Amino acid sequence: MRLRFSPMPSLSDRRVTTIFAFVLASGLCGALLLARAVETGSSSWRFLVWNLVLAWIPFLLALALYDAHRRRAGRAWQLLLAAGWLLFLPNAPYIVTDFLHVGVIGGAPIWFDASLVAAFAVTGLMLGMASLLLVQAVVARSWGAVWSWLVLVPVLGLCSLGIALGRIARFNSWDAVAQPDAILRVLGDKLLDPGTAVRGIAVVGALTVSLAVGYLVLYAVAGLVPRRSSPGDRD
């Protein structure tokens, strides 16, 4: 049975629609945050804006990588874009962890704060998943459909590790370049403690499975959309 995969469909209209949808969703997030700030006189949740900005980065890098591959740009440039994408990818689903602040930051009803975080979290998560779709398409075109699926396992595992390091150890994406020794030292200390190592592996594993299931759902839903193409279509 031959495995079929449509790696790089035309994004002419779909690109505009997708970006507009993400801009609209981001605008809704900003409106909810502004409404809370006006009503409560507090800007306690303003860090969500920065987290959402960071969530946009892997999506934009994935778009750049997709275009670079389509134009047959230099391999070094494509690898640089791919590395940057992987480095910033954890920032997209990271916003989901901000739910731990709900009920801790006061001033508004818990249901509103939960809705506020949900809006930011869903937008960030979808930005990350959309970027993964684009990168998978590039891998499928380069190495085939099978590899495009196999590579998801280490990518989602590293992404989950990045989320855990960001939330628990408070590292950010730049630290992987600026102070990799500090990250390795923290990981080494955690792994040397059996109890901490087991909990850490369980957390990273649970995050990886959750992201994988979420991506498969998005991929399946995206496959339900009929594609129309014509010789004049272009990205």
C-alpha cells in the first residue's frame, strides 16, 4: 500500500486566510486583556502579550522556511531557519502553562481570567501547530512522507522539554544559545536525582503525547478541507 502525502499545497489564498485568522485571534486576545485592565485598573496579565509575541515567531520562521525551500534557497539558510524554528517552537504551546496563574492573580472573576488565558493559549497553540504543518511539508518534500512523520517524535519531545525547562527552571529560548552550560547543568542535576528524574520524564512524556494528539487532530481536520488548485496557483 503506497503512502500518499500532499506535502506542499498552494498557499496563495490559504496563507492570507490563515494569517488573517491568527491576527484576528490575537486581536481578540488583546481586546480581552484591555477590557480586564480597564475594568480592574490592573495590568497583571500583561506578560501574556509577550508570550503571544514569542508564539508568533516559530510560525513566521516556518513560513520563511517553507518559502525558502520552495525557492530552492541555500541549504545553510534553510538549516538556519529550521534551527531557529525549533528553538522558538516551545514558546507557542508554553502559554497553556499560564493557567496556573488563574485564581492566583486576583481582581477579576476566575471564569473571566480562565477565558482570557484560554484565548491566548489556544491562539499560541494553533500558531505552533500551524508551523509544524509547514515544516512537516518541507520535510516530506525533501525526504519523503515517512520521515516527515518520524521526525515529529524528537521535535515534539524537544518542544516538551523546552516547555518544562521554561516553566520549572525559568529558562527561555535564548538561553539555549547564551548559556547552554547552565541548561545542561540543570538537566544533569535533575537526572542524578531518581525521584526528580522520574517526575521530569513523566511530565515531558505527558506533554509530548498531548502535543502529538493535538497535532494529529489538527492534521485530520485540515485533511477534511477540499483543495482546489490550478496551474496559476502560487504561494
